[in-house]
Amino acid sequence: MQDPDDVLKRAADWRAAGKGVAIATVVSTWGSSPRPVGSQLAVDESGAMAGSVSGGCIEGAVVTEALEVIRDGRPRLLDFGVTNELAWEVGLACGGKMQVYLERLE
């Protein structure tokens, strides 16, 4: 996992270069979660990324929402989760939930 200071430095560098940037931060987790609270992902207006808040399809959804945050400036709180019952149905060992806060870097 990338050092949080590197993620924020990359975001600051992109912003200093005049690019639109959004920061995603894991603000809560329950059960099984791929990243702990405080994990961050920076996304620039072209979709370049630094850091990680999850992986797989959750990360893709966060990037899509981050691009919207860059465009409209409205922060968002995203909820992701799989119940224990559904997790077993799709072959996962356990369920989990996480919330990710997205904001544009000004």
C-alpha cells in the first residue's frame, strides 16, 4: 500500500499543475474491508490515481464518482457493502461494509 504522504503529495503536485483533483477517504468500515479507515485515493481530472481505498469494482466506482466531484464540486459520501448472506451466495468468505468520503481538492 502506498504511503499516505505520497498520495497527498501527488494530489498537491497535480493541483499545483492546474489539474482538477479529488480525494477519497475511507471514513468507516464494518466487518471485512479491503482497506482500513483513513486510507486515501487521489484522482486527477484525467483519471490518474495515487493510493487506494479498496480494489476491484469498488475502486472503479470511486474513480467514476471522483471525476464527477471534480466536475461539480459537490462532496459525496459513498456506501459500499455486502451482507454476510449475499457474500456466501457469491462465494466470498464474509461480508463487509465501508463508507468513502469524496471531496474536490481546492
